[in-house]
Amino acid sequence: LDHLVHTLVERVVPYYALKQRRQDLNFEGPDIETQKRMAILKRAKNYTEDQIQQVGDSMYTVASESQPARVYDVDVDAYSCSCLDFP
């Protein structure tokens, strides 16, 4: 157990701290959340009006691009979506 704690404190934590610092300075490129958001925004341009239905003041259903029979619930006021890719 002591060896595990030593390895975590002496090697693993500094590695990830440096990795985070490099990411903060954009040496590692965008972080995972930003990468996912960029991919979502890129795919969002492929949607057409007939794939999006308004079901309430701020509620929409959006058909999946890969599985058109599947729909996702989007609430623009609550900033939520039932899709798996939503951050």
C-alpha cells in the first residue's frame, strides 16, 4: 500500500498536473470537453428543419442522425439534452 501511495504522489499526480498545465496553455490542443463540443457543433449543421420539432416553449425533439426513429428531448432553457453526447 505504501508503494502505491508513493507512486501516486511522486509520479502519477505530477504527470497529470503537468498534462493539465500543458492543456491549459493549449500545447495539448483542445481539452476533451471542447473537442466533444466542436464535434457536436459540426454535426449540428447537418440537421434539417424536418428533423426538429418544437413541443413546448423551450422544448424540442430532435431525430437522431444515425437512427432517425430515435428522438432526443432538448430543453433550451434548462440547457439539457437526452442524447449521450451532450456534455
